[in-house]
Amino acid sequence: MQPALLSPDAPLSRDMRDFLSSYPSQLRSPPSVAPNYAFYTRPPAASDGVIAMQKELRGDWDKLEWRHDFVQWLFPIREQGMNPRARPLQVHEIGRMKDDEEVMKRFRESYEIMLAFYGLRLVDPETGELDVTVAPEKSDGGWPARFYNLEHSMHNYLRITRILKSLHELAHAHYIPSFLLAILALQHPAPDDAHPAARLKTGGLVRSMDGYWRHCIRDAGTREWVRATLERVRREGAWGLGAYRAAVLGYKQTGIWGQPPGEEQAVEQAPDGEGQTANEVDAEAPKVAEEPPVHVTAS
């Protein structure tokens, strides 16, 4: 049965409105206060840095499922999460982290750890292209078991919202359409896909995808194209990994999400560095309302 979807006109939650407007009311700390930058730049031998946390969590599905104090450190955002010891990402930290090649490498490793937990793997660090994990027969480590866990463990939907916001803040905004379209391809496989059974279509997951995940894109043109693609595929049915990979290839060739492979178009550069075609600049932003729908802020 098709899960109930949010209306396209459903109002955005307050945290999503704050994200899309770049947190205009965020309190700023002095430049000397940079706990997230410090966490990501600790030496490998440090017990309180990102390397130690990644080593502890990598491949440990029980810890990744039941611990609730790590995602705020691995994926900092400009909101206070549920871990009081982790601090919101500061504007002055963002530039320092984005400019540090080692920090960005470690940040991508954090993303890959969570992808594996969800049954996915990064196959192209340049575009963010994803595929299912290998060795599906590997007990709880294979993608079927990981997908089942994601379908039935709803607190992970809050984590994904946070992860996508963090990707946007820390120089990986182009990974977000790739993540969303990979999920869409698994939800609406083509008959010739290697895994033709529909996956990741539970009502809670689809509602989170519609109400939160797809809004984690500040560029209006890209956000509108993702919305239109989701709605078109749901109307028309099969899409699959072939269409997903073609969309990724189009982005790789042109730097524009929604551009078919082999085609070029004049590009205006959005303030946050995302490619945006001239006719996409004026795409309508999502509707907002004073009171958000019931939803818990990302972990």
C-alpha cells in the first residue's frame, strides 16, 4: 500500500525554516571558541577526537543504533542537539573546517560510517554517488538487514536530517541530491535493476523524506528540481538505478543537478557555491507557516 505522503503545501517546521534562512538569529561565539573544529583536528592518538570515535563506531551496528551521543559530534550543525556536551557549529568554524583538507577527509569518513550502517556505500567522492553495500549475505551487515533496520528504527530519520544539514554546511551540499535520488531509485526500481524489489518505502521514512530531507538544500533551483523529480517518479512509477546514475553523470559533467548528461547550459553561481541555471534562480521557495507540524528536532 502506498504510504500517506505529506501535502506539497505542508508548512515547514521551524528548524527547517531556520536552516533555509541560514540561522539569522543564531548567537555567535568568539573565534577562540571552536569545539567542533577542535574535535575534528585532534591528533589520531587522542581519545577525545574524531579518529577515536570513528574507530569505536565503525561497523558496530549496536553502538550506532543505541548510542545517542555521537551524531552531534560527527555531524555538527548550527542548532543545539540532544547532547548537551556538543555545541552548535559556529560560523567561524565552518570556514576553518572547509579549508582544512584533513578535516574534510575525516568528515567524509564519518559519512561513510553512517552510510554503511544504513546499507549504502559511497562509490564516487566527487559526486556523492551511492550504491548498496556489498556482501548482502553477511548476516546483519548486509544491505537487506541494514535496510530493514532503517525502515523500522525511526529515530534514524532524525539523524539523517541532521547529517544532510551538516553536509550542506561543510562543503558537501552536492551530496544531498545524490542521497535523496539514491533512496528514490531504491523505492522505485526499474525491472532490470540488480535489486528489483522496492525498498525503503515505509510511511515514516517517506514522510521524513518529504517533510525534512528534501528541504535540506538551500539552493532554490536544486531544491525545486529534487521536489519535481520525487513527485514525477511517484506518479509514473519505475525509475531505478540507471536513471539515478544518469542524473549523477549529468551533475558530474555540468556541475548542475537536473542537467542531462552531455548537455551544457549557462550557469549562475549561487552564493553558497552550488551551480544554478539562470531559469532556476527564481524557483519558488517552500511555503512556511508560523506553527510547524509535529516533529522532533534532529538529534
